[in-house]
Amino acid sequence: EVQLVESGGGLVQPGGSLRLSCAASGFTFSTHWMHWVRQAPGKGLVWVSRINGDGSSTSYADSVKGRFTISRDNAKNTLYLQMNSLRAEDTAVYYCAREFGYCSGGSCYHYYYFDSWGQGTLVTVSS
Amino acid sequence: QSALTQPASVSGSPGQSITMSCTGTSSDVGGYNFVSWYQQHPGKAPKLMIYDVSNRPSGVSNRFSGSKSGNTASLTISGLQAEDEADYYCTSYTSSGTWVFGGGTQLTVL
């Protein structure tokens, strides 16, 4: 069974930093692109960032570019989001999500949709 | 990276059908068949309902269907049931190599 468990959320002051983790199990972690998606209280889902299977390629939403860094440790089956220069508007539940994909014949394919989600971790930026 | 446009709310009676829209641009919805839909109940994680515009994952009721015309994708739910009451979000891959969500539609089953 696929499991994604986020941790690391909490209360942080504006300008501060926080590192989120997402522990993955039940699947071959290294073959999947992974994403972070956030949801401010009472608001909608917002895509934040993604990383490819071996960690060599990343992309970010404009709102977090230059402040957030996505990374992964495939040996530990863990996804990370390093968040720096935090602002009040970064307050949200942060979800990690797996992008559907598979590897075959030495090639890996990804499919642009999120087939598994964690339960989320709340980040509150406030003084 | 403007959000896709979804109606804030739709409603229907049990047994009826409803359709909700998701409008983007030629750089996202119109440019790729990588539109997916997610259902989210209060306090829960999102759940994949439709991928690649019109495909249903195994385990999702065939009452859910998706389509696309130009820059607008649509989610139709037929035979509405009480448990369908939730928020629904569309998302699309974009020409910038990013993803964009819609603002979400709150479905009320009357």
C-alpha cells in the first residue's frame, strides 16, 4: 500500500525557515516524480514544486521560486521541502503527492497527475 | 501562472447530473491532454477522480466522467449521491513545465 507521511510543520516567524519531510513507503520511490502542493486555510489547492526521480530536475511556482528548495533522498525514501524567507502568505497545509509513472526496459515514464497524497502538515507563519 | 477558472459552487439533487467547468488557456488546458480532477472532503487529502481529461482510475465510480473542448475541461457527475458532496479541483500541466490548479468548486447535494 502506498503511504506518504509528511512531517516538519509548525509555527515559524516571518523570515524564518522550516524543512518539511515526506516519508514514502509501499512503492519504488526513485521511479516517481514527486510534488508539493499547499492549501491555505479555507482556500484552494496550489501547486508548489516538483522533482524528478533522481533529483536532477526541479520546478517551482513563481510564488516560491528562490525561497523554497525541493530535494529527495532516494536511499531514505524521503522527499523534502526547504522553506526559507517565510511569509505570512505561506501559511498552509503542505501535501506531498506522487506523480503516476513507471519504469520499463530501462526507461522511466511520468504521467502528469497525482495518484497518491499524504495527509498534509500545517505550516503557520506568524509573529 | 494564473489559476484555472472554476465556478465557486454547483448544486444538484440526488439522482441528478451536474457538470462543472475548468477554464484555462492554450498554454495549459488547451495545449495538453494532462487535465486531472480531484475530490476533497473537509479535512481530508485530495483524491484523484479523473486523469488525462477523461480517464477514471480503478475504484472510482463510473458516475464520474471528464471531457475537454478547447481551453475548457469539464467534470460530470451523474446520479448524484450524498457522498459526492465535496470540493473538486482541476489541474493541468503547463507549457512552463509547471502545474496549475483551479480555484475549486464546492458541490452541494441538496
